[in-house]
Amino acid sequence: MAVIVLSLSPDSGYRITYKHEFTTIKGQRQEKVFDLNKFQAVFRGRLLSDAPELTAQDTKQVGLLIADKQPGPFALNLIQIQFKSSQEASEYNHP
């Protein structure tokens, strides 16, 4: 399992990370679309219930983590990362 993480720094001064888990299939090219509303806010590993809404314009960092806690080789080749508006993403998910 892998996790995409987005970070923002609201006016409160501390960084909040939003995570979204996803699976990969070895040797298979996949296209993933992530809805910002489905990301979970975390701070130092703990889920936050009162975090500010995640918006693309406030995002300061994008990162990827390996989250299955299994030692061994892992490779993730990214072809493209693209951010879309809510309407564009909705149209993509429901043609």
C-alpha cells in the first residue's frame, strides 16, 4: 500500500498533513484520481477531526509514502501528477 500526502500550513502555524491511501499492482500501469474531500487530516500520526478544509490552492507540498510496513524493494514510477478542479474531477469519474 502507498499513501499520497498533501501538506498545508494554515494561519495557526503548524503543518497539517492530509493522507489518502491507494494500492499498487506490480508491473501494471495505473491511473489514479484522488478527490480532495476523501483525504484524512493527520498531525504527527493522529487523525484530526477539526482540521481546516483541504484545498488545492492552499497545498504546499505533495509527497508519497510506502505504508505497508514491509521491508523490501519498492519502486513507483510517476508519469504525471495533475490537479483538477472539483468539477473536472467529477466529470472524469462519471463520464
